[in-house]
Amino acid sequence: MVKKTAKALVLFSGGLDSRLAVKLLQEQGIKVVGIFFVLPFGGGCCNDRFCAFKFSQEQGFKLYIVDCSKGRNFQEYLAIIRKPKYPRGTGMNPCIDCRVFMLKKAKQLAKKLNADFIATGEVLGERPLSQNMKALRIVEKEAGLEGKLLRPLSAKLLPPTEAEKQGLVEREKLLDIKGRQRKKQIELAKRYRIDFPNPAGGCLLCDKAFSLRLADLFKHRKKITPRDIELLKIGRHFRVHGKIVLGRNKQENDMLEMLKGDNILIVPEKPGPSALVKDKRDVEIAKEMIAAYSKYGKGREKFDKYRIDLVAETKNKGKGERER
Ligand code: SF4
């Protein structure tokens, strides 16, 4: 029997699993509040705060948005990505550290809001790196939430949490979903009549090309700004004396102009890639690159030795672990 109206803070990514976690708790009469993270490299299912907000409005719960794409949160998050305590996935994604970061923030908010417990949409075994039994325990412990973190979708496969023991949540009504198949979740979505976004997009830290660019940035820059990260998301990246970025299409050429800052921007007279050059000693080689990478240009392989993300583009097209 549930003793009182409990209040839960749900880590809400916008994806199907966290939507179901919200519904399962609401169904028990628990008051839900959500926390959504805007991460500089993506991460939520759609990573779209408006989509997440729309769902919260439809389902009648308040959503707190933590913006980590700038300011202090950005620097704090970046420090974790730069030097994680636990192993990375197939790219630069340190999923365990990232989850701990979010849960620590959630813990602070839960305290402020007087929430009785924190819940997530995690499913045992759904993600190889961050949702195996060992990882779930580590995350809980590191976030200072041992025995206090409820995963409603897999709760019956996990030890009872304090909220269950205290009768704030009825364990019997929680689920025992396990693994990567999402059949049960899709059935539940139908039962609850809820929409959910496609799990496309995801976290750029799992992308190998992006990860190589980021590793190079960490190697060469101590202080990193949100604009540096935006620049990593576009173009071909080379390192000669400094960095050269070539646009791959008109949209990227325009973006380079926007992100120019105090760097040198070379815009070719004939159609071709623009080049953003960080070190003036690289201007001549950047012009040669522009010619080689223009529509009918030749001899690109001569610049391969400067490419930061070449391996990823030619060999590693696979994606690593992605959270939804
Ligand atoms: S994929 Fe990993 S690193 Fe990226 S947002 Fe998800 S938990 Fe964080």
C-alpha cells in the first residue's frame, strides 16, 4: 500500500524509456517532476528541450531544464569528458561519469524540491557500458544515491530501493524489462497512448570522427569554449601549425563564417570550401587545400597526413553506445 503522495524527480531524456518511467509513477499516484539536461554533445533521445517540454505539458508534470551547453555547467561537464574516472565507450563517451554528473545535479534539485526519491528510465542490459548491473551500482554509489535510485522499468530485477521499502512506491506495479529489445516498451507506449521520438541523433561523443576531433582539441587547448565545440561539429579538420577547418557544403561554409571569431577565414572566389585558419603560417597550405577539395580539385591525399579525423571517415563508420 502506498502510504502518502510521494514526489519523484525523474531524469527525463525525452526518449521512450524515460517517458514510460514518468507514466509508471504517475499511474501509482506519485507526483512527478522532471529534469532535462541540454548537453553540449547531445545525449537525449531527440536532445530537443521543446519536444521534452511538450511531453511534460501533455502529461502534466513540471520540467526543470539544466543547460550544460554554456557557462559553469559547460566547464564542469567538459572537465568530466576530458578526464573521466571510468572507461570510455567506443568513442570519447564516458557514459558512467556522464550519468554520475547528471545524477549529482538531480540530487541537488531533488533536495531543493523536497522530492522523496529520484527515478530514471534506465533498463538493465539495454546499454552495454552504462546499464549493466555493475555500472548501475557504480553510478548510484558515485552519485551518493545508494539504495535511493529507482529504475521503474527494471525495478523487479534490482534490489528494492528505500522508496519501495517505505511504501512510497508499490514494487509489484513496477516492471522487469531487460535487454536491448524494445518490444515491451513499444507495447507500453501503445497502452499509455504516448508518442515518442525516434532514437536518431544521440550523443556525438559516440561518433568516432567527432571523438578524434575532440581528442585533438583537448590535446591542444586548455580552455575550451562552446564555440570550439560547435566548430568540431562541422567540416573537415586538419592540423598543420594550427588548425584548419574546411567546409563541406554551403551550409558549413556559412557556419564557418559565423564561428570565425578572431581566426582567419578564406572564402574562395570560385565555388569551393571556405577555410577557417587558426595560425597565419597555414594560410598558403589552406589555399592549396581549398583548390584540392573544390568540385573538380585533385590531389587531396597529399593532405591526409594533416587530417585529424581521417581514420574515422574512411574506416570507422560504426557508432558506439548511444543513450536515448
Ligand atoms: S551516450 Fe554516454 S556520454 Fe553521451 S550523453 Fe549518454 S551517457 Fe552521456
